[in-house]
Amino acid sequence: MLISNMELIPGCRVVEHLGLVQGSSVRAKHVGRDIMAGLKNIFGGELKGYTELLQESREEAMERLQQQAEAVGANAILNVRFSTSSVAQGAAEIYVYGTAVLLD
């Protein structure tokens, strides 16, 4: 499955527009990660625990996006965008969406 943030793919033609597809993942902070993040706030540096947490969330959201596109018969997802939001104290959502299409 071709997944791109471009609206059109050079050399390809959109044969059919299948609609919006999306995937999301909501994750909560881990107490151990929170303690380490507090120390990093004092001394500075990358919050590696949070970086890993967000990477896992992005991967899970992308898998769900692709599954939804496959379910409607798409062979590509165009104009893919990510969004994040806080859904509760200590929990964040990664949301990814795009347009499912059939390319020739």
C-alpha cells in the first residue's frame, strides 16, 4: 500500500476516490517515565521514554489507517496528516488521516 503526504503521485492517476480513512491511538504516561521526565526537566535532554511512547502510538495509528484503507479496497492513501491532542491529564491521542484511493 502506497502511503503519502502528497495530494497526487507523479505518474499515477487516481481511478477512484474511496473516502476518508483514519487511525488513532491513545496512550497514557507511565509513572516511571514521568519520574525520569521530571529529572530531565531539571537537567535537560531528550525525554526518550516519551519519544518511544509516541513512536509506538504513531506506528499503531498508521497500522489502523492502513487496515481501514484495505477494508474499502484502496491501494493507496494520499494527503496523510497527523494530529495530536491531550484527551486527559497524562494521556494523549495520535490521530492520522488521509484519503483512500485506487491508483492505476
